[in-house]
Amino acid sequence: MNGSADHDEIMVTSSRGDFSAIKLFVANEGIEFKHVVVHFGNGTHTEVAIKEFIPAGGETRVIDLPGSERVIRKVVFYYKSNPKTSKKGKVMLYGKR
């Protein structure tokens, strides 16, 4: 959706274990992030305001995860794509144990 607000999610299997932090990498086309919601295996979630444009090849800051239960179930990110191109950005999620 070029130029409009949108959201997507990345599912994470609990078999991958606990994480202490995450980082999002952007490829193909820049993305203007609004916020990210991390959903944990115990049913809780945390919302992180990013509110910045990440160019293609760029990455967010390291996002430390709160609490002792840090098995991630999914990460939902809210963003706005570039209205001046038909290219779509690709977001990759990396976790730190």
C-alpha cells in the first residue's frame, strides 16, 4: 500500500527460545515506522514507539524487551510506505538471546 498507513506481523515459534532484545532490518525500499508491538508467549505484550524513517539497508535501534518472560509469539509493526515508488520494503526480524 504505497503511501498509506499499514501493518504487518512476523510470527515467531516458541521453540526458538527466549530473547532479550530485537532489531528490525529494512531491505528493498525505506519504511517509515510508527510503532511496534511485541506479543509474548505468556499472553502479554509491549508496545515500542519507533517513529522514524529507516532507509533500505538500514535498521532500527536495539529494542530491549522487558520482564522475565521473553518468549516472542509475534511482532506486529505499524508503518507507512513510500508513496513515490511502487517498490515494497521488506522487514526482517532479528532477536538477541
